[in-house]
Amino acid sequence: MCGRRAAVFVAGYPGALGGANTECWHTIRLWRRFGLSVQCIPTWRPDPNWQARLEQIGCPTVVASPAELGRVPGLPGSTVVAFCNSRFLEAADRFRELGCKIVWVGCMTWLLPQERQHYQRRGPFDTYVFQSQYQQAQVLPQLTKFGVTPRQCFLIRGAFDWQEFPFRPLAHRRGEPLVLGRISRPAADKYSAATWSIYRRVPHPIRARVMAWDESIARKLGPPPAWAECLPALAESPRQFLSTLHCMMQVNGGAEENWPRSGLEAMACGVPVVAPNRWGWKEMIRHGETGFLADSHDEMAYCAARLAYDEDLRRDIALRARRELEQCLAEPAALAAAWRAVFAG
């Protein structure tokens, strides 16, 4: 990426909650590491804490409302990247009027309603980035209806800086409860109504920790059992939360996972993952080697029990998962090369 003088603008801002917000931060860190000039235009107010973190890595913040975008130095005709940002979509017309080349990084396995409305009115964006083959298979056929061609599309795994997540597996001693858990944004479709039933099936004493929890999830899952602790969003940092788990068992209740960042975070911290044998999980986890993929609720409980009764296996999976993350799933040079191809195009 070195040698490019013109800055790439990010329309949006990093955040601590939600896959797109965290991917935005990790991607900017990757770009800066490889010498790309980056500026952020928050939509539409900057968070002071994130502004300070961005400045520390040499990424300035440009504060401008949609009406003021034309006065942002270097923005007309530049490359603008947006990470699944609905507020950007509301002002996308303004960026296009300035001749910006737009790279859309959607994080869903479906099109946002604002996306469809924009394409119907103005046609598609210039470039699309997918994080998984599953997402591309689901979304590209929808995009082709609006004129998108495969030449406009790139498959780039979501950037992930594992240095922010030290590898510190929590030891599990014989006779102790196995601590199961899951972490996501507080959305009901991220949670299966059978969550407590699945956890109860594990043939080993357990405790459970769940984050993030709110009233909508409580209505869907019912009251937590006595052995479950439910935390609101951001009650702990992901790193703190994962440090308390022996196993992450993530079961969704409608949402399809593209490239689940909670899985990357767990793998980085040394927490073996038990996940459905579906969606982007199948591209992230090698069954029995870097985690477990299950075809049923009973199979998920069985996999968790294997981890509970075999500490050597649990440690081996944690070690292999961390190695897979560093050498394959989020290898920085490979991701940087893929982004270099996007910007060259």
C-alpha cells in the first residue's frame, strides 16, 4: 500500500459494539500498518475516545455534515469506504455527486433496505467487499439484479488484530463446572430460543455467562437459570468476558453469520468454539481441529462435554485455533495485499 499519496476516506467510525464497527477499527489499523493514508468522516459526530485512538495511529478525523462534504479537502474524486453503515447510505447521493469511488463493505447476508432504495435510484456502488464465500453466495445474486458484476467484487476476510486479544486460556480443572458462554450485539435474532435447553443438555456440571442481554432477549429466551449470568452490552470488554469462559457456544435464532467476529475473538483468547455447522462458521472452523461444528443441539452439547472431560483436547484446540488465526484467517500481509488490489482497481 505504500506509495499512494491520496488518502482513503472512511465514511463512518469505529465502535466497540457490533461486527461492522469493530471490523472498521481493525481494518484501519491494518491499512495504517502498511502505510496507507486514511481519514475518517464520522456519520456524523465523532466519539472523543475513538478519535483519540485513531489519532494515535495517524488517522485524522474530519468532521463534516452531509451538506459540508464538498468542502472536505481531498474528498471529491477520492475513494470512500463504508462498513455496513446505514447513515452513510442516507447521504450516499452526496458522495456520488462529488465523484467519489465508493467501496461498500456489507457485513450482512442480505441487503439493507436503504441499500435497495439507493440502487433503485442511483445504481450500484463501484466496488463490493465480502468477508466469506457464504456471504458472497447469498448477496451477489441480489446485487446482480441491480447491475453489479463479479469484476466489482472482492472476497477479503475481515481484518483482525489479535494483539488486542492476548492468548490466555482459562484452565479447567477436573470436577469444576465448565463455563459456557456467548457474546454478540443485543439483537433477538442473534439468540436461539432454545439457548437454555441446549446448555442444559451438556452432560457435565456447567455455568453460563451471556453478553449482551436486554429485555427483548429475555422475552425470547425466558428467565435465566440459576447457573446463568446475563450481562448487558459492554458490561465487560470482549477480552475480559472471554477470559472467563472455557468454551464459547454460540447458537443464533434467525440471523445468519457471515464472518462472526466473536469467533475470531474467542480463537484469539484461547476459548474453543462450538458453533452450528452452517454459514460462515464452516469457513472459519476446522471441525475437531480448531473448534467444533455441530449439526444439532444434541451434538453441540456433546462437543461441549468432550471439552469438559478432556482438558488436553481443549488446550490443543485452543492452541491450533490461535495459530490458524495468525497464519491463515487474519494474516496481515495477505489481507493488505487483497486491499491493495481493491484500491488499485
